[in-house]
Amino acid sequence: MTVYLITYDLKSPGQDYSALYKAIKSLGDNRHDLESIWFVDTNLSAKEIYNVVYPVMDKNDNVFITKVTSGYYGKASTELWDWLAKKGLQP
């Protein structure tokens, strides 16, 4: 499996996130520690992930999906760092 980072900009004020959250959660083991960013461990490709999440977004919304590799750096919850380490990814 591969860990992907999914980030998005929802352009409509007051937009309901529930359908998007449900679609992302359906992809596999996940973390949502940062406001508009999810980490998902899945067998799908970035394009396949897009094909799952974009249909529940408005057509003017933006989404970016990329693989997460070792060598990352930043400030986030201990739980996120532990989850990434458990997936075999190291800072």
C-alpha cells in the first residue's frame, strides 16, 4: 500500500464536507490531522483517488493528491508522526 496526501480548496462558503469526508474515508486507513489535508494508505493510484473524491466536490473546487515519501518535515500531532512511522515512512 502507499500513503497519499490529499489536500483541497472548497470554494463555496458554508460547503458541507460530509460527502467528501465519507469518500476519503472509503479509500483506506487514514489520518485527518490538518484542516484541509488527509493522509490515506491505499492500493489506489493518485488518479483513482481523484476519481473517487472529485465527483463529490463542486466543479470549482481544487484538489491535489501526491504520494508521501520519507524525508518529510514539519509540525503536526505526535499521532500523525507515529502513524506515518507505522507505515514505514520516516522524516
